[in-house]
Amino acid sequence: MAHPSFGNGWPNCARSNMVTLVRRDGLRLPVHRELADLVSILMDLTELAGGYNIVPSWTWGFACRAIAGTNQPSNHSWGTAVDINAPVNPRKRPLTTNIPRSVRELWKANGFRWGGDYKTSVPDAMHFEFMGSVADARAITARLRRFLSHAAPAPRQRTPATAPGEKGRIMELQRLLRVAPDGAIGPATVSAMNRNLIGWPPEVRRRTGRNVSLPGNSNPNLVRWLQRQGRRKGYLMTVDGSIGPQSNHLIVVVLGQADAICGANGYRAAVR
Ligand SMILES: [Zn+2]
């Protein structure tokens, strides 16, 4: 028996309460209008999360009838029961099913009783029937929707491929460094730069008093980036990706500010 809030069942089935749930795989499933969204979500999860394929021609919903072999109205007559993949989940003893436990638990956790759990009558593995009221169905549907909207991956923040001016130069640097390109020189950019760029030349070490020990081999793409900044600032230098006297000079005067080497200020000076 369905909850009274779902209206009449067999023999006075309320066909006007039914809607046809249409799925992309071609399934057309008549169910009670108050359950259509919930059934739709659970079928999606059955397939997407549960990995269990629902075969359209083996799957049924509303049917104005009694429980087989009785005068008791079937929950199908309220449109509150669905049968999934009937031929491989027959109503028979012993229990015969290929519905994964996770799928059964999914439906059971969301207000349905599974026919395979019947103890006093013949197990009916294809059969799921809703046990609650219309209000319960609405609350469970809303809860599932909230859960799914949280579970969905956050929309990817689209970073523009380029940005003009200083911000664009910083983003170019950040892409080379594999730092999220936000166009602002922060700690992540500074430490990535310091890890990647330069075996600081002796002049810089002397001038800053810092004994910075960094990899001697620079990333040529980063050196090229630095050299482009130098060209932009009017230094006559070749953009060749290797650190020669000119690049050293640039590093000393632009990046190697006494208080800025290996800090954000030097890199900000380079892109200005
Ligand atoms: Zn059934």
C-alpha cells in the first residue's frame, strides 16, 4: 500500500496522477508525478555511480493491477513502484538478482523498499517501492539535489589566455612556472621563480649579501622571459635563453635590488 497522500490505487487507479519519465536511453516510464524527479535522479545514480545499466525494455512503472495472485493493490497501481531489468531480477525464490548491493542501498537510503528483501512473500528483486508520503518524497528529492550540487565539481575558473600589460606579463611568467596564472606576484610565484630560475650571479650575491644557492642551470624559457622584460625596458640584449653578461646585468639592476632579491619586489620590478 502506498501512503494515502499518493491518492488512489487499484482498482480505482488515478491515471491523472501519472507522468511519463523520459530518459535519454529511450525509456518511457509512467510514474506518480510526485516521484518522477526522485526516480529520475536515482536511475541516473544507479547508472552513473552504481555502474548498473538500466535496460529500457526491461523496466516498468505504473500499472493498474493487484499484486500477482492476490486482491491487494500493487504499489505499481499508485505509480510508486518501479521494476528494473525484470528478466534478470525475477520474482522468485531463491532470490535471484544482478543488482549490485550499492544500488540497492542507494534506493533504500532514499525512501524505497527493495522487493529482494521480502521475507514473508516471494522475493521480487526487480521491484522498488516508495514507502513514504508525498512530503517525504519532496524532502528526499530536495536533499539529493543539494547533495548532488555539492558533489558536482566546481566550475573551472577560466583563466584568460592573455591579459594586457603588466598582468599579462605576470601571467606569462606564471604559466612558465606552472603556477595558477592569476596575474599577481604572490608567494607561490616568488618561490617557484626562485626554485626555477637562476643560479644567482656573484655580483648579486655580493650586492645583497645573500648567499643564495640555487640550481646553476636555469630554465631557458624563464631566462627568455626575463630577457624579454629587459628588451622591453630598453636593454640591448639578445633573447637567447642563456645567462651571459647582459642578462647578469639585468638581473643585478632589475631583480637584484638590495632588499628584493628572491623576493616579490624584484619580480614586480621586472614586469613593470
Ligand atoms: Zn514490481
